Amino acid sequence: MEPGRTNQILKNVTFTARSGQLMAIMGGSGSGKTSLLDVVACRTTTGDITGHVLLNSVSRTKAIIDSCAGYVRQDDRLIAHLTVRETLMFVAQLKLPKSFSSQRVCDRVDEVIAELGLKHVANTKVGDANIRGLSGGERRRVSIGIHLLILPSVILLDEPTSGLDSFTATNIIRTLSLLAKKGRTILMSIHQPRFDIFSMIDSLMILSSGSVVYDGPANQMVDYFTSLGFPCPEHTNPCDFYIDLATVDPTSREREQKSREIIHSLHDAFSASAHASAEVVSFVDSDEVQKSMDLVRSRSPLAFEDNDKACTKDLRDLLRAYEMQRDTPGYFKQFFVILVRFLRVSSDDYPSILSKVIHALLMSVLLGTIYVDLKLDEQSVRDWFGIMFMSTVMYPYMVILGLTKQCHEERRFLYFELQDKLYSPVAYYFARILGEIPFHLVYIFFYCIPLYTIAGLKMDMYSMTMFFVVISASVFTSRCLAIMAAALMPTFQIAGVFAQIIFSLLLMSAGFFLNLDSIIPELSWMSDINYIRWSFQALSIVEIKDLRFDCNASLVPAVCPSTGEQALAQYGLDDGNLGVAAAGLGGSVVVFLAITLIGIKFIPQKPQDD
Amino acid sequence: MAQNKEYLVPRSHSPLLNHININPIADTSSTRSDQENDLGFYQKASASAHGMSTDSRQNDGFQDDSSRNGPMDCVSSQSTAIEASGNVDKCNQHQQDECNNYTKPRLDVNNLTYTIRATSGHWWSGNLLRPARRKQVLKNVSMSFKRGEINAIVGTSGSGKTSLLDVISGRAEGQVDGVVSYKHEQCTRAMMRQKASYVIQADRLLPTLTVRETLTYMAFMKLPGKLSFKEIDQKVQKVIIVMGLLHVADSRIGGAVIRGVSGGEKRRITIGVQLLKDPEILLLDEPTSGLDSFTARHLVSTLRNLAHEGDKLVLISIHQARSDIFNTIDRVAILTDGQLAYLGPPSQMVPYFTSIGYPCPKHQNPCDVYTDLTSVDRRTLSREAETSSRAKEICEAYETSELRQNMIENKNIHSSAYRYHDNSDATSSAQADGPSWLRIFLCLLERMNVHLWRERTRLLGRIFQHAFFVPFMILYIGRVDNDMGGIQDRMGLLYQTVQTGPYIALTNVVAIFPVLRETFYRETHDGLYSTATFLTAYFVHALPFNIISSTLFSTFLYWVVGFKADLLTFGMFVLVTVIMAQFGEMISVGFLGVIRSVQLACDSTALLFNTLAFFGSGLIRSLATMPLVLKRIGYICIQKYSTEILVGNEFHNLQFDCDNEPGVCATGNDFLASRYPGVMEHVTRNFIIIGGYSVLALGVAIVMFKARKIPTLY
């Protein structure tokens, strides 16, 4: 590994965003816009930060920021199957204090829907590329709405217009401008704003490779740069023109050199200008940041006059918001809310349910057909074990990969919801596992019935029920295995390989491919803790133990098992009964889930987008 | 007025006159055009009467063109002298006036209407039951572009930009009414293939190759086979210089994982690939999307140079042109909802729109202002009605404007006489000219090898992944015993042996093939080579790796587990695993051809392999007791034959230890007789069958690729 290079992303940036204003951060790509927002919102995971971010004169901590600010990310991470109201309701139930009555929560959701002009689509599904739903602009509004639920006084937005067409983008900014007029502080990054958007922005800052080249009212920008000797040509969007001016042109060496010089001069000019010095307004009250207060105070003493009164009021507001935010619902409520959402989303995704049912039926019919018309002679003994083994492993094998993938796809929103402290991962996983059981049982039902009838297994109630129970248990254990793999491993590929390696180790030691008696003694414990072996054995006990085989045609009568019990003995499946098998399956479930819990506690669930 | 005069052009001039521009369409300054046409008609023989400041380059173009192309304006091929003279004859006899009147070669679009069948969802959402909606993407569009200029089509998404490029390049899939013609010949796909290159929006390049390698391989596959290596190198070098790629010529292109050249450079490579053939027309779909402003500007100025200095017709579609880009373009067309709202030089745009009542505010980009002005806002019904009526009004205003009148007048002269080019000789000459099949095949093969060689982890996977499976198989038992349980162990191991080969091949294919498939889609779109050539090259490419990896696997497994210690049976064991891997490889490839989603293709292939093994191998269900119908199904499974070879070799003459069961003891022959009767007689037949199957798999893969058409690449 080569030693990591340090890279200074932001350089001595000072600015103030005021309430009632729509402030934009502009700059070419790589100028540090998003990083600046991340720092303000306490969402940086790596890197050293020096300097201070003050919120109404208090140095902000993550808890304070979470309680009074909303951070809207660039991409909409919404669940396609929920309606607008459901999406907002879900967040409201988790984010609003538990002292709120459900009526009040509903009212808050309605307020937000009305404020963003989403009334006409309140009961429309969000949708995505495959499901018809909201338009891009409406989706962006819902993303913003999620963060409006706690009535934040500060809203941070990363590129709210990216990927939207010009009308929609203009409309979103108009909405934001209205929100700002109601007394909120809105800070957004924006890339290449069009002129109509530019004209709605109150104040703006241009960043160039991490340092400020302009910060001030939007309508003074052209004059400012003109005074520096860079007038904006006619019929050219001033934003485009000045952002280009402040960006390094990489297309040739001399251009790069030249643009660097210009940027340097712009930066120097700005540091010296009135815009920069007049805006440093900061003071600090809390004890823990006394030092930083002194630092700021020493830098700009004039800013600290007569604002003390207002400050205490501001502080009180902040504290109240903070207190309210600590009062969020507990684990049980979280679990319940997530469970309801999970059931809602899963049951709405009926194409997926249907395809899984068809999948189960296909597997089932395939297996049943292969083992149709089983005889009771010596040659068929292996086939009897074959059907027991194959019914145990066929379905789980397909389920494991699918579920690992699904878990990794869910990280797409899980990661961000966890980062927004919406709920605890433990509540999420329990809700997820429990929520799946009803669907799981339906699939197993469709898997068992054709298989059982086509292959012509024992047609009594006890055997049929046991068959269903054992298969459900073993598939459920496989699901736990998949969830464990997904929780432990960083990417889907690795998790898939990991789950498959475990599964093939289990497969080989389950007693069908290799005889349990010939497994070397040092590794026989592997088959004792193997849940597939136990479900294989349980099925064999239920279905094969009572069979009688016809040994008359046998070439070597001595090795022909005439009873099911002898056959079981030949396969090394004679020690242990159904109780032991149940313990084996249950033990595996407990172990897998315990590891899963440990995994999600300590391993961050970063989504893997590619 | 201009119309009348133009008929006065002397008809049998020397071929040189073909290139003299008397086309008044360049004079879009509406008030002066008539006047200039008067003069222009006589003066333009010296190509100097243009109102715009393009005199000098017109001259350049004139000389360039005549020296390079000679008298072949009317014909599609510029390859050989014999052909050329033949075509001149044809010209003189039948189409004289066109040959003479048309000077600067021009691409005309005449009253083009393009209708597609819009489908509103997948077939499973009941789409088959609903009647398909017909949607007019382009409505009666007429425009005209000239060689030596860079033209841009601007419009919001859904305005028909890409559809227009599709129609021009001959890729339209819907119903096309109206005529697209180049140099007065109706454009056909074959003709456009020769004269035009279409640069699609996505860069599908192999990340492991360097820029120069990418271009060189493409040159080998694109350029005439008679060119020597040196000439090809020179051509490639020229393209590298023209596209400004000299500083990265020997860097790898890179992708998501490996860092390589920048996005702008990738776009340049994609364009460079299309320039190798030296096309007359270059069509680009959104070449600047995804690039930052400098890179975009730099790219457009390169394209402008190509048009002006290389005398090409460059036509780009662009979503949002910033003012700096906008001003470098010679002519801009604004499309809205499939209709033309403006076509003319950018400098005329503000005056024109101001004259019809829409001035442009001072600090705004006219291109943004006027695309917004003409586009339809569909968010609310009232807005839609309002904006669409405005758009309609503007389009109508344009219809009657002088700008358009000039263009139409100029075109109507010959609108009756489009030649329908006989494209059969175009294609045949193209084929005669192209590189030989062997050259393409070797080039593809070498490129695949180089690609894999550079992807070290994939290469290691290819070689060792199969053998990596052995420890899992033998972990629990070490060596097979010779007691009764040993029968079960052997059958389990042989089942795994038959199955792992195809599976490992599948995982390798999933890792390696999708990138190749992407490049294949792009290149076969360009008509470089056929599906069969590509897949045969892949077959040959994969075979040595399957031989090596399966041999490793077999050696490891066979001797550690302790199968029959006999070199001949071991050799057969190796051969069977190699053939099974190759079979699996080609079937997996075939599935990737039919199913676009890699995951879904992988799952279906795995399911197919399972099913084949269930029915065929007899290791999961014994064949002897299977109902007859199922047995018949088993006959089509390759696993039946490979298992027979393996089981027969292993169990034949095998003796079991019967110490604990004295007296009666089964032998391997007994086992064979009861479960696989007669296998030892059929070894040769079985080998022929499985060998045939793996070659047949190649054919199946080709058919599967053909069954699913090449996707449209956007």
C-alpha cells in the first residue's frame, strides 16, 4: 500500500447563512461544495476538520444539528411502493417525539404535504423506473418533505436540481425560496444554475478548489466581478461565466496555468474585499467551546456588540428543539413501525411475490418430476434419500443468493436512514426477519404441495405436516444464513461467495453426497452442527423409516436394506431422532442471528452503488 | 428568383465544378439573401460570396474536397479509380444536372415524419392486450446541413433529437415518411454505413486496453485489409493527434475500478474510433453530456475543427448548450415536440426571435431562453395547453419565415429527383474492401487475450478457481474407501465433478463476458463483424483456459481422492472435465446473449445445468428405475454421456473390501450392471457425443444471440 496523500478540500472558508435567505454554494465539480455541506451537517466520516461551525452562536454537535436541521441529499432514496403520505408518515412516526398523539403526527404530515404542494399526489405511489408514480420534481419534493417533518430551522440541500428538467428545477427552487421566506435558513449547493434559478437566490458563494472567491448578495455578483475587471459578456449566464472563471481549465497546460493565476487573483481580491470581512459574525456561549469563542472573538471583536439578548432566545429555541428530539420513540415502537412498513412494501410488490411463487412452483415441479414413480426395490433406495436431500437443499440454495442480494439492495436506504438516526439497526433486523415469515410460509406451501403429490410421498396428515414443517424450518435457517452473510460482508459479491462457501461446506457434509460414516472423525462435528444434515435426517425419518424394500431382485442380498431403518443405518442417519434434529435447526438459527446482531452493531452498512 | 437562375448553371462542366458552392442556404441573413443569390450565382465559382466570414475556409474546403474525392460526388464509394469512372458515366448519362448543381455536398431532410409504436410497459403488465399507441416523434421536419460545418440540434428531452439522428443514420425502427438524402441520394443504411459514422452516447470501451491499442484493434477491423501494419499505425497516429489524445495515447482507458483516462478523453476515443474510417458525415448523440464545462467546450471545438479543416459534416444533438459552446457552432436547429422551431446560425437566433416578438434578456443564454420558450411544460394541464400553443405558434412562424423560405427554395429545385441508390453494389464493394475474416477473427482473439491478461485477478480465477473447489469436495473424507459407503462417496464426488465444470465456467463467464458483450454490441452495431465471428473467437479464446484449469482440477482431485490408478482412465477423466467446462462456457455465453441482466442470466443458466444433471446423470435419480418418458429426456442431456464415461471407468473391475461382511460381496461390475448397463461398450460413442455437444453449444450460443436483437445503445 502506498502512503495515503492528504488532500485539503476546504481552505479557510468563512461564511454566514442567515434565516429568511436562500443561499447557494456554487463552483465547478471538485470545488468542495458537497464537502462543505457535509461538514456543516456533521456527516463527514473521515478527515480532519479545523475551525468552527456555529449555529446561533453555539458550536454545533451532531445531536444539535440533527435536532434542528434537515440534510437533503442529491439522490432521492425513496421506497417506490409507498405513497407520498405513507413515506412521510413512516418518518414522522419515528422522528416526532413520542408525546405527540397520532392525530398530531397526521396533522404534521398533512402540513408538510400542503406546504410542498403535494396534495394532489398524496396518495400516489412514489414509483421508480418500473413503477409508475411521481415525476422527478415531485419525488425531490418528497425527499425535502421528509426533512421538513421536524420543522427544522435550517435546511441543507445538496444539488436539489440535479437530474431535473429546467421547468421542474425552477419550480423546486421557487418552493425553496418560499420556505426561506418563512424564516428558515436554506443552504444549498448548486451546479450550473440557469439564469431564472440564479435570479431567485438571495445570497451566494462561489467556491474554487476549496476557497471562497465570492460570498455576498447574488445581485451584486456581476458588479463585484466587473469591478475586478471581469465583466460578463452579453447573452451569457453570469453564473456559468464566473464559475468557469473560478475553475481550473484542465484542457491544456498553458490554459491550466492561466486559469490558476486568475483564480489566485480572485481569491486574493475577495479576501481583501469588504464582502469578506463584514460577514464574520460569530459568538460562542457554551463552556465546551470557550476556547473557540476566544479565537473567533479575537478575530472580529466588532461583531459581538448588542446581540446578547437575541442570542439567549435563540439558544433557548435550540435547546428546546434538542430536548424534543431526544424524546423519540423507543425500540418497540420502532420495531412495530418498521414491521408495518416492511409488510406494506412487500405485499405491494406483487410482481415480486408472484415471481417467487412461480419460482417455487417450478422448482417443485422439476423435483417432483425427477422423482416421479419411485419404486421400492434396491436400486431405488438411493433415490428415496435423493428426494429427501434435494427437497431440503434445492430451495434454500436459490433463496440464499436472492436474499443476500435483496439485503444489499435495502442498504441503499438503510444506510442513510441509520445515519439520520431514524431507528436502531436491531429493531430493523428483527422487524425484517419477522416480517418475512408470512411470505416465506406461502412460498414454502407452493414449494411443498406439487413436489409431495407428484413424487407420491406418504399421504397421511402427519407426514405431510412434518414435511412442510421441516422444509420451512430449514429454509428459514437458510434465510438467517443469508442475512448473516449480508450483514457481515461489505459487498454483495463477497457476501454471495461467503454464503455459498458455507452452504457448500454444509452440503457436502450433510450425508447424501458423502456417507456420514466415512467422514473423517476429526471433522464429524461439522455434520453434527449442520442444519441441512438435520433437516435431511428429519425428512428421512418421517418418510423413509417405515418403508419396506423389495430385495428379491438384488444381486447381492446381504447389502440390500429390506427395511427403512436398515437403509437409514446404511446412510449413517440412524443416530438421533426428530427432537435432536429440531435442536440442530434451532441452534443454527440462534447462532446465525446472534452473529448477525453482532455484525450490524459493529460493521457499517455502506451501500455499494455501482 | 434564385430558383430560376440556378437552372442556368451550365450543365456539362468539368467535375471540378461539382464542388463549387452556390448554395444560398449559408446566407441566412434574411434581408440580404436575395441580393446575394443574384451575385452569388455567378461569383460563387470562386467561392467567395458568402456573407459570413467563412470565405477562406470555404476555399480550403473546396480544394481539399476536389483533390481528395475527385469526381465522385454522386456515388457512394470513393475507393477505386475504376469504380469512380464508372460512376461518373452513370452521372453524366442520367443525373447530370444534379451532379453539376450540387456543389458543397449537403444532407437534406425533406418533410420527414417519423412514427414509432410507443409501448407503455412490459408485456406482463398486460401490454400485449392493449393496442400499441402510435406516436409521431418527428412531424414534417425539413432541414439541410452542409459538409464542412458543425451543426447542432437543440431541444429538451423528448423533443426528437435522438430520433432525428437515428433516422438520418438509417437506424430508424419505426415508420419513416419523407426523404433523407445526402448528395442527392436517398440515404440507406448501407450507404450511411460507408459515409457516416454515428457516435452513440455511451462509451463502451475495454478498460484494460490503452488508447492506442483500442484504436489499432478497431483500425484492423475497420480499414481495408490491404493496408499494411505501418499504414494502419499511421492512420491511428493521425486520429490520436486530431483528437488531442497524444498525451494519453499509451495509458489504459480504465473503468470504475482501475483509474484511467478522464471522461472527456473517453468520449474522444469513442469519436476517434469512428474517425478511423474517415467518414464524410459524423453524427454524435449528446457528445457533451456528463462532461464538465471546459471538457465539453474543448470537445466541441475539436469537432468544429474536424468539420472545418477535415471537411466533414458534423451533426450533434445537445441538451443544454452553454453560450460558449453555442457560439462555436455554425448552425443550430431547435426542435420541440418533433417540430422545427429554428434553423440557422446562432448569431441570427436572437435577431430572429426578437423579430417575432421574443427578445432575449441581457444576461441570459439565448439557447436556454429559446429552448425553454419552445418546449412544452407538461406538469399541469393549463401550463401544457399554454406552452404547447406557444410552441406551435413559434413553429408556424418559422414555417413562414424567410429563413425557412431560403432553405426550401433552395431545395425544391430537385426535390422531385431523388435517386434511389442501388445499394447492392455499395455493400459488395464494402465487403471486398473490408479486412478479411481471418484478420478480424485474429484481431478479436488477440484483444480478448490481452484484455484477460491485464485483468490479473480474473486470469487467476480462470486458471485456479476450478481447482480451488477440490478441497471442499474432499475435506470430509480424504480418500474414498472401498466399502459399501464408498459407492455413495464415489457417486457424490462424480456428481460434483460433472457439475463443477459448467458452474465454474459460468462464474468465469459472468465475470469476464459482460464487458466483451458491451463492446460487441457497439461494434456489431457498426457492422464490423458478425455474431458468429465474435463467438467463435470467444470459443477459441476460452478453450486453452478451460484445458488448463480443468486439468489442474482433475489432477488434484483424482489422485488425492484415490480414484482408479490408471493413466488411461485419468486421461479420460481430464478430457471429460475439459469438455464439460467448454460446454458450460458456451451455454452461459448464450444465455448472456438472450438475457440482458447478468444476474438473471446467471440464475437461469445455473437452473438449466441443474435440470440437465438431474435428468441426465443418473446420480440424483437412478436412470434404471426412471419412467420411460423421463429416460428419453435424459438422452438429450450431455451429463448422461459424461457421467457414463466417468462412472464406467471408475467402477469397472472395482473390488470392494468385504472383510466385515464375509461371503457375499458386491463388485463394481455388479453395480454397473444394475445401474449403468453397457457403459463400457459406449466410451467412444460417448466421447464423440459430448465433444459434439460442446461444439454444438457454440452454435446454440450464436442462435441465442441472434434471437435477441442487438439492443439500442443510448
